[in-house]
Amino acid sequence: MQPQPQRPPRIFYCTDILSGRASLDGYPFRYVLLRPPVSSVFMAGPISGDAQVTVDQMLSAVELLETRGWELVNFEQGGLLAFLRRARPH
């Protein structure tokens, strides 16, 4: 019996997208979740300097993916989660 191929993840870190460690070019699914690395997630509250950097990284990763055929569906948790879908070809 052949082993089942491992399914690609649907959750990606924004820093991996920005650094090029993760690429969604050729990704087989239409929907993904983008999040900051675990080390940069903290308790919700007023947006401090650290929070602004994290939200900026999230927005930058979303904008980069938009240039590659992805579109933002929704932001959640104060900008700490971004749901994206691959745009359908016209």
C-alpha cells in the first residue's frame, strides 16, 4: 500500500511569506489563513508599538500576496489573522 502524500498546510506565518521561506505560487488550494509567528502574539489591548509592527507585517504579507493573485477575505482578532482566497481567473 502506497503512503498517502502529505497534505499542504493551510496556515502560514506572515514573516515566512515576507522572507520568501513560504511561497503560495502553485499552491493547490483556494483558501489560506495568514497569521503572525507565535512569538509575536500577545494579549489584546490598545495598539502599542509592538502590535503596530505585527499588524504592519500582516498587512505587508497580504499586499504581497495580492500581487500574486490572492485576495483578502477578512481580518480577525485585530488584524492578527487574515483569511485569503486565490482569485478566480477571469
